[in-house]
Amino acid sequence: MKLKVLVDNNTYIDEYYYGEPGVSYYIEDEGEKILFDVGYSGLYIKNAKKMGIDLNEIQKIVLSHAHDDHTGGLKYYFDNYKNKPEIIGCFGIFNEKKYNDLKISCPMEEVEILEKTKVIYSNTPKKITKNIIFLGEIPRKNNFENKIPLGKIKIEGRYMDDYNLDDSALVYKSKKGIYIITGCSHSGICNIIEYAKNMYKDNRVLGIIGGFHLFDIDNQLDETIKYLKKNKINENLYPCHCVSLKVKLELGKYFKINEVGVGLELEW
């Protein structure tokens, strides 16, 4: 599997691309080509072109969750390409969401998207490529993760507290173990890891890239560090996007933390 970072908050050192507070990864797995998230704008298209990646060859667009820093680029894809890759995400991925008075959900309405392409909703694990699975809805088992709602979600005409139940991740299975690719980890990075391990019946977590949704030196971070230590997940950690610098520095005291930015390429 090959992964290239098209959008992140930062650009990779000595790589001259553009960054924005969002996520988009280009992924190849044995000839299959997918996008995992599409950033906040059309910036991922500009970066992909500069990298020599033809996004007209994309077969699937997988969305980690509904927030506009991960879904905002959809409009720009359909404005620029005739290709119609199917879109995959959890139920609720196109529901309206807001934080105070700010709309933070996908700028495109579901009806607009369905006019462009097919949408596959799955709250259960779904095979995306030969070796990659979309996890669907993540069971929330750790008592230190995802206990505070983030904004509101509109369901059947009513706004209610949003616990981001549409948040998901990808898992790549190799012969040596599993690799996890996240968007924001609103469901909890440890919950995601645990579900991935149980899904494959494999405790060998070889690497993780994506948002961990950790900002403060607090109990959640302490428990996350304990969990990673207990499970001996100490290398190939690429926390990015929604992880603060102070959290990265704290994680770096215990684990090998790697730099992430637009232009980074991983082969697992």
C-alpha cells in the first residue's frame, strides 16, 4: 500500500505544496486508487496535480466523517473531473451539523451528491480494496474517550447533541500486521485501535497516521499513552491534523513520533 498526504495542516519539509486545516490522503493498494477525505477546499486537487497524481483515476472516495474540513472538497472534485467514484461513509455523513451558529458539515447537500454519483452508507465494516477495510461505526468502549458532544447534528428536522457517531477509519492488513488511517478520531483513537484489532483478530498494530483529536495534557492523553504502551504501539506513529504541538511533544517522550505534512509518502 502507498499513501500520499494531499492535505494536512502542515507541509512536509522541503516539499513545496499548500496546506490547510484539513485531511486528504491518496491511497493505492494493488492497483486500486482511492481518496480518504477531500480536505476543506479544492487544495488537494492543486497538490495532486503538482505530485503527478491523476485524480480522474480515483475509484472510491471514502469519508472519515461529516465535518467540512474532510468533506468540503467534494464539490471541487465534481467540478474538475468527469469521473464518478462512489462515495463511502457512515449513515449521517451528509446530515447538517453546526457548532454554535457555524455550519460545519459538508457544503454539498445529499441530493446534489446523488445527482453526481452513488453513495454507499455502511455502519458496519466494508471492504474498500483488496487489503483495506472501512470500519464503519466505532464502538465507544473506553470511558476516557468521546464523552463530550461537539456541536449539534440535525436528525429528522431536530437539532441534538452531536457525538460524531459517523466518525470512522481505514485499516490496512499486511502479512506482518495492521496499519490504521484516521481522519479526526472523534470516536477515540484507542477505541479505533481496539476495534481494528478485534476486527482482524490481530494485535500487531504496526503504524497509525491521522488525527488523534488530542489537544491538552489531560486525563484522556494520560490514558491514551497508557493504552499505547500496554499494546506496544511505539513506532510508525504519525499524529497530525487535530493534534496539538504540546501533545505531540508529550507523546514524543514515550514513542517515536514522526513528522506529517503535505507531500509525505508512506509505503506499508
